[in-house]
Amino acid sequence: MSDIEHIKEKVLSNQRLNPDDALVLFDQAELLQLADLAGQRRRDLHPEPVVTFVSDRNINYTNVCVSGCKFCAFFRPPGHKDGYVIETSDLDKKIEETIALGGTQILLQGGMHPELDLNYYINLLQYIKSRFKIHIHGFSPTEIAYLADLSSLSINKILEKLIEAGLDSIPGGGAEILVDEIRHKISPNKCSAEKWLEVMKTAHHLGLKTTATMMFGHVEGKKHIIEHLLKLRKLQDETAGFTAFIPWSFQPDNTKIDVRPATAVEYLRVLAISRLVLDNIENLQVSWVTQGDKIAQLGLAFGANDFGSTMIEENVVAAAGVKFRLPKSEIIRLIENAGYTARQRDCFYNVITAS
Ligand code: SF4
């Protein structure tokens, strides 16, 4: 039996893939073979032909950041004329609009701002919660690790304070590739892979659910992608705290990394490999923001079961020149045209309305 046939048997009998299996698939499997296997895994996890989406808005409370990641077109260094910290009136307006459009959550993310202390974050969360009934999915592990350093407090203490103030869940941003050799090349000032995982582990132990992401298609190799997935799988075995995984490809415009963008085929291969390796993370999301609507539809045949967010507002990828926009009605149309039933969900992947 060839390696691929052997791996296929393992997938069909729901056995866990090892790192060698994943590399063989990555190197040798035909594209449609990957779709077939990832589709099978998806059907095992989600027998109903339903694709979910969430209605939310990204709110970037600041674009000031000392990290200077080479792939980031969004941040401004401290003192830059275009740097901002969000005004309360803007925040109110954005959340009011989100709620009016049927949004159920906000994704609150910023940068590593050296002058925003723990009190700023506590006040921000308490302010939002005192005025709005909305889920706050906020602050990537990178921001939390930076705040812990700035405050000379433990990650556990920072998270306890943020949860007490109203933080409901954590997005998986800042993961990029969870291999320090790669992180040093693209974001040398960001927290280490170990620290990123520590923040997630601590959050899971405190009862917070989180997502996990991966930004690929820059200076990494296949083995780094596999290592990233295996680190997530290991932590998920321990905590079961990740609700979903979202891989997306690096968008090079306006950044300091000069590579050709990942192709649609490369994206679909990574999506399928992710579905096959991450057997313990229930949901896999397509990234229409970076891939566009057609490839996102195709992604549903490569193991994904979630269409992500309506993203009433998105600034980070837009800063790299990628500006796909999809209203809720269009997301539903795309899901249904791809042959699935569309369902709006909350942050925990519970279906909240029949659409
Ligand atoms: S990716 Fe995040 S941490 Fe890196 S420079 Fe941009 S805002 Fe800062």
C-alpha cells in the first residue's frame, strides 16, 4: 500500500495523523484527493450540510504599536501623525451600527501601545458592557502578553482582570507561525510561540474559549506549518478551549516582506491539511477576507464548515490592499449557492437564527 493509501485508510477509520502523514499529504497528495479526505473528516464532525457565519465588526481600538512586524501594513509607531486611540463617541457609533445590523459580537483588537495600561483596558471593557449587550471577542495573546510585561503582572492576573471587566473570549491573532525561527524573521518583537500558547492555555483554564489562527505564505516551509498545527492540537488535547481554526494567507502589499502571495491552490491545500491534522478542533473557517468569495466557497469542499464573519468593518487586511466586502445577504447566498444551508451563529458556534 502506498503512503497515501495508508493515510487515506487512517482518515477513513478516524485515526489520528502523525507528522509524517501530514508531510506526505502536503508533498504528494493530489488536490482533489485532499478535498476528498478533508471533506470526509468534515462530514464526520458535521454530518449536516450546514455552514455557519457570525455577524460582527472588527473594532481596532488603536493602531499604535511598537512591534513593527514586517508583514503589517496597519500599525503606526508611537508619535506618528496617523496614530490613533479610539474616541468614545466613535466606539459608541460603531457598536450601535453593529447592533442595528444584527451583529452579536465585536472583535476588539489593537497593537502593542506602550502608553495604554491595564486600567485603560479595564475601563474600555467596563464601558462597553455598561452600555451595550454585545459579546466582546477581544485582545490577541500578543496584546495580552505585552500588557502583562508592561504591568509586571502574570498572564493569569491580567486575564482575571480582563474577564472581570467583561472580556468574553479571545481571538487567535498574532499566532502567525508558531515556530520561533520564523517569528524572529517576520515579527521579532512579538511574543514567542511558547508565550502565545501559554496565554491560550491560561485563558482556557480560566474558562475562556478562544480561536486559533495561522498566517502562512511568507518565509515558512511546509514543516513549519505542520509544527504549528501540531502545537495547537497538543494544547487542544489538554484544554479543549479552541472553538475554531482559521488559516489565512499573507497579503504582501504595503508590507516589508517581498514574496508572491500564496495561490488559491496553496490556500486550499493548507485548509485541507488543517482539517485533517486538527482532528480535535471542531470548526474550520474559510477566509473570504483574504481569498475572495469564490475561493471561500471552494474552501467548503476542502474541509471548512464556517464562513467566518460578515465583518461590518475590517482594517488590518484592508491596509495591505485587500478589500473584499460581503454583506450578510451575500454570505448567505454564497453558502447556499455552494450547496449548503446557511445559519447565523454566536461566538461559541451555537446557531442563533434560522436564516
Ligand atoms: S501585526 Fe499587530 S503586533 Fe504586529 S505590528 Fe501589526 S499591530 Fe503591531
